[in-house]
Amino acid sequence: MNRITQCMHGRGTVSGVMRHQNRPLSEMPGKYLAFARDYRPVVFWNLTDRCNLACAHCYSRSGPACGTEEELSTGEALTLIEDFAAAGVPLILFSGGEPLLREDLPELARAAANRGIRTALSTNGTLITADAARMIRDCRIGYVGISLDGAGPETHDAFRGTAGAFERAMEGFARCREAGIRTGLRVTLTNANRGELEALIDLAAALGASRFCLYWLVPSGRGGDAYDRLQVGPEEVDGALTLLYRRALETDPGSMEFLTVDAPQDCVHLLRAMERDGSSDVAEAEALVRSLNGGCSAGRRVANIDPQGNVYPCQFARAREFLVGNVREQPFSRIWQEAENPVLSRFRAVPRELAGKCGKCGYRDLCGGGCRVRAYAAGGDHASEDPFCFVDTGR
């Protein structure tokens, strides 16, 4: 993640991290977890492939036609949560498919909370009724991220493949707000919605969102099928990052934070912008970026588990070549500690062995070489350059 708001207020973030760094991860405020010295991972857990929508960019190919075959049972899921607790996992992000279609979600969320693990929910928002919002709150799920792909129904519903999806997502935001649940807006920027970014930021502010999170398209699942058609180019990337930086400058950091996901090289744009503006926080911002040891948290601070219990370095690294193990065969805690695991070794190597422009880039110590999923998808080589990086490699 490129934590725009936190880095722009670098001195405050550094002091907050220092104040909490000797506490257990379970007691560290969520906004500082990314900078913790302890590498016990945040787990992105895809509970199900079932979904009431069929989005064009879904990285897991979820949809209404997906069933429950081979999903972890409730008993297996509860055992996994016990293992997470023993391993010191600080946060579980329940995702899908649509996680609200998993009937035992309340039981799983309560089990995690009772074991001291914080939880969040990644959802399309369309199933959040007043009753669902109360359930989310009562199960102590601390944050809900709702995805929107357009500032209005025309763009969003086309992306989601379902008429009325936008209005139901708006209803979901309202119900969460009424229930007092901290909620954020997430958007994947593509050629289909690039002109609506500022309107989406305005909408997030109007909805009372505490976080605005911009994702970049990754060639995984249906996102891979649509990648060449939907992926934006260098001018759009620069324009979007410039806009987010400007809006972050104008926004009270206590009301809404800005961040980007799936392109570690975004930090270079942020640091350059802060240097250009003479920010007094630029040194602390660079220190925070360097503390992430290369930007991408996959395989280190982040893990993914799919509905069948397969373990991957992140939610986008879902090809067989990225498979780390399966929790039905070995506990997650043991899988994650395997220093010789070839997949984890590649993701954890510092510095990474990189080819092409990433291998020669003067900023590789900041971003770590970009996204390895995009690099692999482009040429079948984990070490090749990230084709989505448009940073001028000269210092």
C-alpha cells in the first residue's frame, strides 16, 4: 500500500509507531500495523467464491454460478482462527466472493474477536441491510470496505454486471453509518471509470467514508481477461496520483485518509511531490516507506487464504506458481514459518533479484521492484520488470 495521508504527516506517524512499537500487535492501532517491526501477517481470507454480482475485474472469478464445493467448513474455519491467534495474526480481512453470503460469518467474526484478532470486511455493499449492519457491528467487525466503480449507476452497474447495484451499495453505506461502523470507499481505476475519480472522492466525503482506497487493476481472474482493455496508461496514472495528492493536502487527515494499492512504485510519485512542495515531513515519509522494506507486503506482512484453504502471498497472486501451501495439510502458522518455501523465499528476498528496468532502477530500494504478479503475468518470469511502472528511473 502507498499510504499517502500517513506519509504526508510523517512526523506524526513516526511518533505514533514509536509510541506503540513495543506493544503486542493486537494492541497496536490498525493505522500503524503496516509499519510494525513484527512480520506476523494481516490475512486476506476469501471465505467463499459465491457472489451475487459478476464484476468484470474480479480477481477470483466469483459470481452467482459459484458453489460451496470444497469450501472450508465452519469447523475447519474455527480451527484456522485458533491457529491465527496462536500465530499472533493481528487482523483478518473477510473477503470473497461476497463474504456476507457465508452463513457462518457472524460465528467466525465473533470467534476472531474473542481471541483478540481484529477483523474487517470487504464487500460490494449490496447486501448490507439494517439487520446486516447491526450484525457486523455486534460481531465487532471494526471496518467495512465497500467497492464502487463509478460515481453513478451507469458506470458502476455496467462494471458489476447487475442493474441496481449502485443504489444498493449506497444503501449499504447508509446502513453502516447508521450503525456507527467505520466504512471506506474502494475503487479500481480503469479506462472505463478514469474520468470519475474526483467525483468518487467527493462521493466518499459526502458518505462520511474514513478511507479512500484506489486499487490498480491486476491481471488475475477476470481482471486478467479484461486487463489489456481496461488497464490505464502512464498519463492516467500520473493524473490520478496527482489528484489524490492534492485532495489529501486539502483533506483533514482525521476525517478521511487516502491510499493506493497494487503498485508499490506509487511511493516515488508521492515523495517527489512532497519534495517539490518543500514538505517538512519528507524525511519522515521516506523513512516510513523504507521501513516497509520494498513497498510490497505480499508474503511478509500480508497473506491470502482462498475458500479451499490454499495459502498465497497475497490475494492477487493466485496462480498455481504462487501456491505456498494448504491449511488442510499443514497449519497456517507452520506454513508461514517455512524459511525454505520457494514461493515465500522469492517474495521475502531483500533485495530481490530483478531484471529489466526494475533491476537497474534507482528507486528499487523504495518500491522493491513493483508488483511481481504483473511481472509474472507479462512474461512468465517472477524477476522480470513490472510493466505497469512508469517511473522515470533516473534520480
